[in-house]
Amino acid sequence: MLPRRQFLQLSIAGSAGALLACSAREPGAVKSPIADDWQLADQIVQSIREVQIPERDFVVEDFGAVADSDEDATRAIADAIAAAHAAGGGRVVCAKGVYQTAAIHLKSNVELHVAEGATLSFVTDPSRYLPAVFTRWEGMEMMGYSPLIYAYGQQNIAVTGGGVLDGNANDQTWWPWKGAHKERHWDLIEGEDQRPARDALQADVLAGVDPRERHYAEGSFLRPAFVQFYACNQVKIEGVTLVNSPFWLLHPVLCESVVVRGVTCRSHGPNNDGCDPESCKNVLIEQCVFDTGDDCIALKSGRNEDGRRVGVAVENVVVRHCEMRDGHGGLVLGSEISGGARNIFMEHCSMNSPHLERALRFKTNARRGGVIEKVRVRHVHIQQAQEALVVNFHYEEGEAGEHMPTVRDILVEDLRCDQVERVFHLRGFAHNPVGAITLRRAQFGRVAKADIIEHAPDLTLEQVVR
């Protein structure tokens, strides 16, 4: 245990000698850009066009749905959505009880409202998520199983209410497709393993196969996302609780003006990321709770060649007043980050779990490439986590590539951390080090392990105490 009230000292880790340099500038030596930066965050929030839905309700019972029964409500919900869309927009209401359903596809100007006391319970028969749709899976475009709730190319759409969306994934259903893994608690089912299809999809991406000719639905065992809005504008997800997801929970792709508000993501299966905006612009995530089997929030912009081909960054993202519990990371950038990330803001969030592996995490490699820059974090309270700040250029493929990653212009300030195993875990490349990171006005309580810092010469500490 390190002495409590002393300025943070950084330890060299690894026989290769990794700590290249560390500057400890006097406070005030460099003019802080805080005011302008956070003014930009306010401008991003103000620029988001909120969803506006006409005040017309289309109650699913009026279209044949029967709650609290074995009746399949899929057709009734689809008919209600079609009627609302044809009328110029409105709310499709699931009022009370449990509704059994398969894939739901939203249309422009329609809000799916799952009221408090209502549950959408999704069937687990994979054939009910066919025909295949155009989707993005781990940053790669393809034709795959429909996400449980899906929209493509729509405008002004929402999922709201105080109800529950239950994907019904578990150790016997959906999750076994992950296959063998060090964190496995799910069953292994012979012949049902995503790895062959995942490898084939990556080969298709490398070979430049037309994305619409990449067919990875039936027989491929690539799990669908829970909610995916693809190439949509004016998107809102508010108030609902998502549980038992097959794969990533919230996955807007190539969307603009996205609001995720007051949502609870609680699912502990493999790859159960909470909210993963990918290649999106102008995004607000606020007042949410994340308790997940993978990253809580992971910002992405495409994987390897696909990310560079599409070439759209994730940018102008504001995360505020959120709570992170279990997860691989609290706020994460990567690893599918080949299109880059910029103007990322996080403030007034709390993180607290012995099973939260990292509070702030940047993961990339020399296959991904991409530029991650202008990330601002302030007023975050880490009550308990395993590591506070992680930058890892050695994720998955590591140095085995020709596209060097860039992480630079990262500012974390007014950070309070009660208990972590380690503060810094920074690993760049000798020939391509981690860029500028500043930690300002941070206070650490219990720290159990020495820092690991490899090839991160531009780390600046100002008023950092533990």
C-alpha cells in the first residue's frame, strides 16, 4: 500500500523498461482549455434534435395482441407500427402485462412505448429473426440475424416507457454461441460456435467482399444485438430496462441526434456491452445505469478495413449523470475504432463495483488504427474498480498490422477514486507511443498495485494526490 498523502509516483513496469518520460508541470503553467471544451459539450447537447412524436396512441391490443398469454404478439405489434406510420406517426403502446414477440422493426415517426408494468419478452428461436437484415457485427458490415428491435434508414423514432425489454438469453440460449472463453459460465453446444463465421467474416472484410454479399445469418451463430438503429436520425431510447441480451444491448450505427436517457442496462452474458454508439454524431447518454457482462459504454467506429472504408468517426458524444456497476470498462473507446473518435465528454458519473475491471479504457491495435482525440472527463467518482485509466495498444492483434493507432489530447480532471487495484495501465508501442494524457486534480485512496506504464512519454500530472 502506498502512503496516502503524497504526490502520485509512477513505477516502471516490465524488463523492457517502459516508462519513457513523465512531466509534472506546475499548476497554471499551461493555460487550461476547460471552459471552451465544456462550452462545446453544451453546444453538442443543444444541437441534438429531440424526437417529436404526434400525440396519437395505437394500443397493441386493438391489433390483436393478448398480454399474459402464449399468444404471439409479433404481428399485432407490426400492424400497430404500420398503422402509426401510415397515419403520420404516433405511439405504439404496450400497456400492461407480458407480450411474447419476435423481431420488431420500427418505422419513421413511431415511438414504441412499453409502459411501466409491461414487458416485451422476446422469443429465442433464431429463425424468428429472419430474413437477414443489413447490420454491423463487431464493427463489420454484413447480412445477419435481425436485432430484436431494429430500424434501418428511419427518422424520428423512439423506444420509451418504464417497462422491461427481456431478450431471454441465458446459459442455454444465445450465449452458448460465444463458444469457449475464459469467462464462460454458459453451456457449450457442439457445432454452435461463432468462431468459424467470425473468422470468415474478417476474411471477407480483408478481401473487400461487398457487405451485402456477406451472408452470416442462419448457421453462422453470430448473435444479434438487442436494439440496433442503423443509419437513422433523431433517435431516442428512454426509461426502459433491458435484460438478458443475446449480444450488445444498445447499438446505434451511423446515426445522428441520438438520446439515451434514463435507461437501465442489466445483462451479464458474453459481449453484453451496455451502449455502443458506432460511427454516430451528436449523442447524449444521461441518467442511465449500466450493470453488464462487458463494457458499460463503448464508443466505436468500425473494425479494420471496414472502418476505414466507411470512414465515419464517432464524434460529439456527451455522457453525464450515469452509474456504472459491473463491466469490463466504464467509459470505453474501441476496440472497433478504425474510423476514429473525437469530441468525447463525460461528467458527473459514478463507478462502483469490484467487478468493474477498468473505469476509463482505450483499446486498439495496429490493425485498427484510427485517431482518438479530444476526450474530456470531469467530476467522476470511482468508489471501487480494478484499474482507473487504461490505454492498451496491444489489444487482440497488437503490433501485427500497418495502421498505427493514435490516442492523444486526453484530459481527466476532478477525479475522486476511493479504491482501485491500480491507477495507470498504459501500453503503447516503442515506435508509436501513447500521446498526450493529462490528469489534473485527482485524489486516490487505497491503491494496491504499482502502475504499468510502457511507452507513454507525454503523461502530465497536476495536483494528483494519494
